[in-house]
Amino acid sequence: MDLVKIPRILKKIFPEITWDIRGSEPALYLTFDDGPTPDVTSRVLKELDRFQAKATFFCIGRNVERHPDIYQQVLAKGHATGNHTYSHLKGWYTANKEYYDDISLAARFIHSSLYRPAYGMITPSQLKYLKQQFQIVLWDVMSYDFDFNTPPEKCLSNVIRHARPGSVVVFHDSLKASEKMLYALPRVLEHFAEKGWEFKSIPHPRPL
């Protein structure tokens, strides 16, 4: 079963993880994983500009190394970035040293104290170690734009039906997810903008 909305019990078990960001004003925290990607990331930036929206891009280190110009565009637009490993390793199935080395390599290109584990996979020991250096960010709502079996309309409804003020929402600025993401994103922005919500990047007061 697809888990679109993170259960409250999971948030209580792991309070050290950022799942959402509650505040007095209605705001949505859109995040984009796996970029930067030629053409796709620039199209995301244009959509965000249309609504004066800020977001957070959890980047793969090797993609930043390959496309530093696109990464700089993200920063120039005032968006936040986060470390998403260098090579998209799965924490559950990777030895700790190899995993930490991969994250450290990504940190050479991504200067951020935000970290999101690839696939959301992180062991308790990895969490304990990495939270000394990073703010670990997962999510409240998953769009499922990466899933071949999820139609674009369902990606849109996943966000509109489940997002609440302060929700951290996951999209992907990757080739694999681009068609569905680029269908859902402008409609999500329009829907919540009409309700008077803001679109903010995740605060990260400790740049590396």
C-alpha cells in the first residue's frame, strides 16, 4: 500500500526528524528530490517564480557536480538546498562507513545542514550519527510522482487531499518523475495560492 500521508505515531517515535513545520500562518513546504536535472529543474524554477514560491531542493551530489550551473540557478532564485547523498545510496543496505563517505562527498558540492536520506531509508545508528551534523528531513506528504502506476491526476490529489498547514511535500525534479510532477506542480501551486497559503523553503540556520 502506498503511504501518502505519514502516520502521527511515526512522527512521535522519531521526533528528532523534521516531518513538517508548524506555524501560525498557513504555509506549504514543497521539496524536490534527485536533481538538478537539465530542463526539468529549470521548468520547476519557472513554475515557482510564477507564484513567488520558495522551495527546498534535496540534490544528489553527482548531479550537482555534473550540472553546477543549474544548481547555482536554484540558489540564485533564493531556494534552499539539501544533501541527498552523492550516489543515492540506500541507508538500510549500505555499510555505515560507505554511507557516511558518500554523504561527505556530496557535502563538497552541497553546502547545507539539511539532509534527506535517499528513499527515506536510514537506520537508527545512521540517524544518531548524522543528526550531530545535519537536520534530518523526511516528509509529511508524498506525491508519488516517481511511481509508474500512479497517474498524474492521482499525484495531484495526493497533495491536495492530504496537505495541511506546515506539510513538507515531496516531488522529484528527475526525468523519471518529470511528466507527472510538471502536471501536478502548477495545479498544487494554484490551488493553495487561491487559499492564501505561502510556499516556503525549509529553514536551515546552520550552513556548512
